[in-house]
Amino acid sequence: MQTQNKVIIIDFGSQFTQLIARRIREAGIYSEIHPCTVSPEKIKNLQPSALILSGGPASVLEEDAPKLPKEYLDWGLPVLGICYGMQLLAQELGGSVVSSLEREYGRASFKIQNKQLDFWDNIGNNTEFTAWMSHGDHVDKLPDGFEIIGSTDSIEIAAMANFEKKIYALQFHPEVAHTEFGSAIINNFLFNIAGLKADWSMSSFIENSIDTLKKQVGDKKVVLGLSGGIDSTVAAVLLNRAIGHNLYCIFVDNGLLRKGEREEVIAFLAESFNLNVICVDAQEEFLSKLVNITDPEEKRKIIGHTFIDVFDREATRIQDVAFLGQGTLYPDVIESESFKGPSAVIKSHHNVGGLPETMKLKLVEPLRELFKDEVRKVAKELDMPDHIVWRQPFPGPGLAIRIIGEITEERLSVLRFADCIVQEELRETGWYNKVWQGFAVLLPLKTVGVMGDDRTYEHVIALRIVDSLDAMTADWSKVPYEILAKISSRIINEVQGINRVVYDISSKPPSTIEWE
């Protein structure tokens, strides 16, 4: 992305690093995250306007702890150190760091010193506010040229600054919502201290992205797996604007889709955006391979491998294809080069990605610089309707992982109908856009019920409705009882074979959003 201003975040392993990047982008300035293991030369070649040093789980007092390359401080750039980043600055510049008697975790009362500093603008008349701490060490002695600009009851040096060199450091985390005025403090560093200007917006991203795609792809052909989700849809529309019908979108109907999904996706994208969409009916191929399969991981692998086979087969029918388009997002890019390494695999093929090396295609990823919320903003800029912009996530394996146990046509039909009722009621009541995700799960058990004068022994539907920002964590949604009651009543009365509905009130962690 070509912008005048660029803030580089050096990641030392903090769980909050992505939040730093999001806060900077919310201020209208482009930011990137790079692991602390990257070479200073690479960072310098990115031509950053300012550096931010993240927190991290290590102790600077440990011999093998990540260090701060001195080159970062030789370039004369404005620097903000957060938590571990503050301790690294103190250590590198001649101050000292000591272990705290007790680890300080959670809210602390932060007291500003030198309220007149531009660094403390836009927080009203407050000289004290709540800050979020997470540290086991603290700075005990200032480096030469630094002054204390804030303290807490437990540590004297909770914030420090070298005004001449524009190096600021905070022991607390301004990026988290628990810190009062956190966004204002970050903005003060960006605009007042570093002197940056806001030149990052979704409209500028679209313009630059289309130009970049034209240069990258030229007159070559691109194939893209279209799911109907927001990521692949926005990627397809951007590519289409850049290269037109040299983009071939392949939509695979695996027989595990929601009610009317195939028709909705094809009609909308082909007609409204003039996309070149190839629809592949592969229902029989997928379902035949899932007969008698009940293990969740095995389901995912079969669906993922079959998708690759079908996509590969269809893509090779198109002559002279040179590129594979994907809706890769920035969190995926960060994770692939994370300081901490790839996350442990909890489950595979949540969303299918990757194709056989035999295809020999180059990757083109229009969204690899964006977070999920930015993708939605791009969709709005592209004049996509709300039902696409706010379409809830749907897993790659589809309804297969929302049917606990064996997949059959009959069980798929039952779940489709029940899930359709959930979607209808959430939309009707305005709750569809208030929650991250809401869906039905078909359980592999029967319970006794009474309908009319007859005893029934039928299946159970579980409702899963959650609130989340990025699916990394989630909590069950406190949907009004009357809405849940109507969903339950409709499912029991309208879906044959169901006589009981239950509501999942578990959070992630320890549970996951999906049941499989």
C-alpha cells in the first residue's frame, strides 16, 4: 500500500499487538506488524515514519529474551515503547529494569506528570485515569535524557520520554479498551509527537489496489474460489474491476450450503457485479465421501481435500490461467510470520485454502493488508448492499460441522430448515447485525416430547448465537427471551423431526464457536 505515512510495529509477542495496528489504522494511518526477528535492514527499506515496540511475554532480564536492535534508535524516528517495549528502551539506552515483587496485571490508577505535554492532549482535565497493566518487571532507573511523565501507586516510572529524540514509553497498554483515553494517547503520539497525517482510507485503498492488481496481473487470467462470504466476494469484485472477465470465479456447491445460498450468491454476484461465475454442482461427490463419517476432523479433511480436487479439476479446464486469487486477510499474514510461530491447530479446514503445487499458479491476494472490519468498509465503498456487507461468517465445511454425527440428506434437510428460521428471526428482530454469528446445530440424540395427545421421540436443535470482534474470543449473546422463544416455537412447530430446542451459553474459550 502506497501512503505518505507508515507506522511499523515491532512485535515482541504481545497478545495485544494486532490491537495496536487497528488503533493506528482507525486514526487514518497505515500500519504494519513485523516480528522482532526481522532484520533491521528490511524494516528500514519499508521507509517507516515511526516505530512502535509492542509488549511481550518475556522478561528483558532473561538471557535469551528478544533484544532491541540498536539500529532502530539510530534512524532518528519517533518511537513509542509499550510494556516490554518500554523496558527494552530503558535497557538499551542505559537505564535499568528490575523484577517487580508481584506481577501487576489488570487495572491500575495512572497519574500523569507534566499535564501540559502534547502527549496528554484530548483527555480533558484528567490528571489520573485507569490504565491496563500486564507486567512482571519495571523500569527502576531512567536512561540519560529521559524524564518521568507518569506513575502509579506501585511503580514510580510508569511512563517516560526523551522529548528531544521523540522517544516515549508506557508501562501500560493504551491499545486495549480497558485503558481510559487509550486511543487519544496513541493519536497524540501519531499526530502531536510524530507529526503524521491521516492518509489511509478505504477509498484510497480501493484506488491503489485496483492499480496494483492491473500491474501485477496484466492481461493474464485469474481463478478464484468464491464462497459468497465477504472476503472472497470483495476480493472478486476488486479483481473484476481491475481485469474484468479475465477473472474466473468458481463457486462449488458441495451440498452442505444453507437454504437458497447457491441461488443467492450466483444471482447477486453474476447479475449485480457482472462477475464471470462458474457454478459447479458437486453435491453428490461430497456427500458420497461423507457416508458413515462421524469424526469431526475426518469430516473436515474429506471436505477440504474434495474441494481442492473439484476446484483443481475445474480450474484446469480454463486455458492459460496464471494466477490464483484468494481472500487472504492481514491477520493470516501476521500469523504466518508471527514471532510466536503459527498457532496450534485446534481444527483443520475451518475455511479451505491452498491448492496443489501442480497447478503452478502465482498468488494474488487483494485483501492481504486488511483486517476484517476494513474489508466490510471496502464493501460499503464498493456499494455492496448490507445483506452482503454484514453477512455472518459461514465455515468452509458448511453444515457438515453443524450436524453432530453422520451426514445424510435427511439430516441436512432438517438442519437447513431450522437454520433458515434462525436467520429469518434474527433479521426480523434486528439482531442479525448485532451479533457476530447465529445458527442452529443438529444434535445426535433424541428426547421424549408431547405433541397434541401423542408421545414423540425426536431430535434436538441447539442454538448458537455469539458476540465477537474477530472470532478469536466469543461470548454467548444475551438475546431477549421472547426472540429465543419464538425461534424455538417455530422450529418445533415447523421442522418435522424436532421436538426440543436448547441454547448454548458457553464462551470461547474454553468452547469454540462451532460445535465441531
